[in-house]
Amino acid sequence: MVIRDTVLLGDPRLREIAEPVIFDKKLPQMLEDLKDTLTEHQRVYGMGRGIAAPQIGYNKRAVYVNTPGYTSYLINPEIVWRSPDTFEVWDSCFSMEAKFFVKITRNRSIKVKYVDSEQVFHNETFSDGMSELLQHEIDHLDGIMCSDRLSDPRNIAMRQEWEKRYRSTGLGM
């Protein structure tokens, strides 16, 4: 089990465009590191549903998602459609140590094409919480942080205040 250090907001590596993944002998180690690191973050932070490779120092287009209803590696994911319908969500990030949350707008549904770890091609539509999560993780692959999407500086809350006021909504990390 390898738990990688999380690349934190302010590190220029988080602003790079990630390179496409090539299926080679190095890939299994990166995927295992994603899984192990997310599992540890879920234990430490008590939240979190996904992690992107750039967050653990790999400049590659890979995401690992582990939610109660969906677990998968998304390799070279691409959002190919976004619904015009949007919703607001409180979002945070392991690269911000989940210390503060930002209220941002996301598309209600998206369609994502990707390859899984078994090299099977997928073209899936995701809605609501999964849509928000995948937009967040795929943003990481394009050097975008959730804080970049903040349109109103009043829509920011420290984690302690977010938990007291907003966690019960079920939206966000």
C-alpha cells in the first residue's frame, strides 16, 4: 500500500494540463496509488469520493472514484456533453486539505467518454452528485481547481462552518 502526498493548492503542478495515459507497465502502480491514497483520505477526512492523478504527483489523465454506488478508474476521460440545466453545490478538495468549501455552479448532467482499467471503452451519462464529482475530477486534469469556479467571494466557508450549516444538504464532498 502506497499513500502518496497530496499536491496542495499553490503548487504549480496542479495548474498543468495532464498528459494522456498510455497503457504500459507503469500504469498499474499509478492506479494502485490513486486507490490507496483516496482510501486513506476517506479515512482521515471522513469524506471524499474521488481523486485525480495530478493530485498525487502524476501528470496523467486518470481519475479514481469510489462512492457507495459507483467505483471505477476513468482513464483519459473527456466530457463530451453538458446539460444546460445547472445547480449549485458546496465543493472542496483534498488539495485544499478540505479546510474550506466554495459554492459553485455545475451542470446537472454530463456525458463522459473514458477507458477503464481493463481497457474497456465507456460513454456514460452522469447526473447530480456524480456529475458534480466528475466535473471536479476532470477539471483537475485540465489544471482547474474548484476555487477557480467561485463567482461570488461570499460563497466560501471554512469546513467547520460548512459542517454546521450545510453538510446536511448532501451536496459536495
